[in-house]
Amino acid sequence: MAQSVSCNSCAYYEDHIANSTKVAENAGLCRFNPPVTQPEPNARGLWPVVTASDWCGHFSTETRN
């Protein structure tokens, strides 16, 4: 059986609260890249929000040092 390569099985996926302190249904944060900056100078950066079934070329079953 082939392994799923979707975000929810990636080592860099965090499935609890998406940026707004609300739990987003079927969504989480991608922790592979740093947070994305916002257009306002005083705004904090936000982690990209992805759905559990999304995927990308950075998929990893283990975190790398």
C-alpha cells in the first residue's frame, strides 16, 4: 500500500490552531518555511494555512536537522 503524501502525514504539518487562534476545520499550519510577512509594518508574520489533504514538494515523514 502506498504511503499518503498529504500535509496531514507530513512532519512539518501542525494541525491545531490556524493563525487566528480559532480551530480551522480540516486545516493546519505548514511549518516547513518561515512565517510569511504581512503588508503592515507592525503586523506579525503568519504561517501558511493548508488543508490536511494538500500536498507539496517538501513532504517529509521525518524532520531533518
